[in-house]
Amino acid sequence: MRKVISQDGTPIAFEQFGQGPALILVAGATATHIADASLASTLAPHFTVFIYDRRGRGESGDTQPYTVEREVEDIKALMNEAGGSSFLFGYSSGAVLALEAARLLPSQITKLALYEPPFIVDDSRPPIPVDYVSHLTKLVSSGHRSEAVAYFMTNAVGVPAEMLTQMRQSPIWSSMEEVAHTIAYDGAIMGDTISGNPSSLKKWASVTIPTLVMDGEASHPHLHQGARELANILPNARRRTLTGQGHGPANEILGPILQEFFIG
């Protein structure tokens, strides 16, 4: 892996695939660049794809104090490495980070694609607890990393508590524990967009970049509503629902859609 240096001096580790116009993939909560490797391979014949470890994860640094703006600066450093501008694709909470980058760096993002930003803008599911971020931070700072992951899975993802015992036995649990301190970062990125209030999305009404907002047909209703609300707010967006897909869409479905949107 190579590294770029973000504005605050933090090293951000990345890998680069393929050739063509630059496309940066922004991962969601708990994911490192490894989670994007398969999609990057799918897209590599058509793009120069950048996948990276968000700060605090994998081989990237984690300069404190954390702010969302610093994560946007990380994306800016990658775009500068890519030649000054790029396409941007984010999924889950990474979609919200990508959206914030589009708000703060509009001249450097050519087109924006988002998959299921996990907004809660109606009563189709309970809102996230108001002390969600502070509670996560407290758990991690006191050494309870596994409990922080469990809190995230039950309160944010919505996994039934009775399924956690089985999940704790899977290899992915230990990898989530390793980045447990960054789950609060994604909570900060979400802000009040997980409170059930649709007006919380209006901050992005200024984003005029051509944007594709996607959701999966098989996903929870609150994800459909969040995608619908965002697409209505953004002045230059269209929405597309992927048939038969859930929160983790198949690369063979997602890849061609991204290719069509970005380069036709």
C-alpha cells in the first residue's frame, strides 16, 4: 500500500487499481480498504480506482482530536494524488461522508454516487439514542471494545440481540473490535440525520454535483425513505432502486450501474 499525507499530517494508506478516470471508494463503518477490493477489481477496467483505509483503520493514522472535516481532508488528499479531481462513491455511512465531501469540495468532485446512506428520517424504525456517540466513546476508552461493537450492531444496524452470540464467534467480530474506536467517528458523520427528522438532510441542498442516490429493493424501509428524501433535496440527483439487492449489493449488479452513471 502507498500513503498520502492529509492536511493535518495524518498518513492515509491506499491502493490503486486499473486505468481511466479517477474514482475514489469511501467505505462505511468498521470497513477497511479490504472491503472495497472486490468492487475495485470489478471497476478497474474502466477507472483508476482508489481504495483506502479511513483514518483510525488499517494502516492509516489517527491524529486527534477527530473531526468530520479532517476525514474530508483525507479524501481531498487522495483526490490531489489522483490529479486534482475524481468521481466519488460512498456506501452506508461512507455515503454520508462522501456527501459531506461534495458539500465542502464541490470543485474537485466530478460526479457523486451514494448507496444507502443510513438516514433515519421517519418513524419506520426507532431513532438512534441521543447519547449514542458519547456512549460508544466511553465504552472504547474504558477498554470495552467488544461491547462497543455490540452496541453499534444492536442500536445502529438493528441486529437482534439474540444473534450477537453467534456473531461474536465469527472472524469478522475481531476485525470490528480492532476498529471499534472509529465507530463513534461514523456516528459523528451521521450527526442528527439518525434522529427521525427529515429536515436534517437540508444541509446538503447546496450540493449541485450530478448525483446518483441508490437503495436496494430488499433493504429496510427506513433506507428507502432516506434515499427518497435525499434525492428530493439534492438539486441535481436521481434515484435508483436496485432490484433484489440489500445493504450489501452484489458487485456484478453495482459495478455496471456505477460505470454507466460515471462515464456512460
